[in-house]
Amino acid sequence: MPTLHLQLCAGFANRVRAMISGICLAEDLNANLVLHWFPRSVECVCSLKSVLDPESLPKTCKVVPDELYNPVEVLSPEDLNRFFHRWDKTSDIEIKSYGIFYTNERWEEHLRRLRPSPMVKEVLERRTALVDWPTAIGVHIRRTDNKKSIEGSPLESFLKKMREDMESTYVIATDDKEVRKQLEEEFIGRCFFPSFVLSRRTEEGMVHGAADFFALSKCSQIWGSYASSYSEIASRYGNNLLTIV
């Protein structure tokens, strides 16, 4: 039985979607899965257990904190096909990814089995206790670390949609304190902010970022940012409507 070694790269949502791809691939290959979740990369400064409950992963899955020596980057099904054309079938599989490189009919089932860590749950319970989840609209406004999102989903577009609906309450996920301040002042009493640590450069910041992710997934719908896996995977996790603003 081969072992699939998968190094998870980039930020939280990117790691999640690559991880679910790896779970599905290992399942179909009847292979053991070792997830290499390096906790000190600049995009994700935390361990897996800080943001996710390891018990929600398949029992055949092992998580280690070290990086692979020389893994092949696999970001798409096409990349995976090219890898398997060269694979000699006698060695373990060593790849790295931050994309959806493999899917089967159980992809979203595996995704929705993931559960937040106790630290993430504590933030959620403390910050969103008064949210009416079935009616709340999740709003993901990304501003500091994704140029495509900033350009493709400008703040004014979000404000226009929110001003057109002056009845709803909003669960806001943003990494910009000035955006937060503006929304608090304009939409008084109708905005909930799951996280209060906005920098993702610390473990605490990553915990709060994961809390934002799970909060968005619980809303009735998500108004998301362009070219953001965070918006996309939160929507797929929660099985709710995603509108890219």
C-alpha cells in the first residue's frame, strides 16, 4: 500500500481545499495519507490543531509539522495526471498543493466533516452569540493580502449592496481595521465581527481567521471577494449561496 505525502501550502482555505483533495485521492488509491502542515510559514502561522479538530479527519490520516524535501507541485487534475505518468508505482507519492487537484463524489462530504478547533469555537461563541444565522448575510471583504481580490471586489461595491438592503444583519469577515470601523459607523447595530485580531501573522490571528471562515459558512448566503478561495470554500462548506461582489 503506497503512502501519499501531501504538503499543504499557502493560507487556511487553500490548505483546506488541498487537504480535502488529498483525502479523496488517498481514499481512491487505498493509500495511507500523511498531511505535512508546516506551522511556521508566513501565510499560515499555526498548527492544524489550532484551527481544526484533528478528530474530524479520517482515521487513516496522519498530520506532521515538517516539510517535505522535494515534493512535486500539483495544483490541478492535469498536474496530477502528469505526475502519475512519471510515478513508478513502487515509491510513495510526495506532492505539495494549495489547490483542488482531485475530486470525487465525496469531496464536499469530507469537507463538511471538518470541525473547528476548541479555540476557534470559543471565539465564535463569544463573538457571534446574538447572530440570527438563518437570516444573516456573510460578507467577506479582503483588503491586505490579495491584489486580485482588492481590484476585483472594491469596497464601494460591497457598500452599494449593503445600502440597498437596510434590513439585514451582516457577519463581516475582513482583514482591514479601517473597513471595520467604517461599517460599524454606517450600519450601527447590524454588523457582527467574529474576529478582533485581524493580522494573520500570529497563531491567535489564524485562530480568528478560522473563526471568520466558519462564521461565514453558517450564514444564509455569502457576498464574497473575487479570486478568493476563502469565500469559495466557506460557501461550499456551508452549502450556501455565494455571490462574488
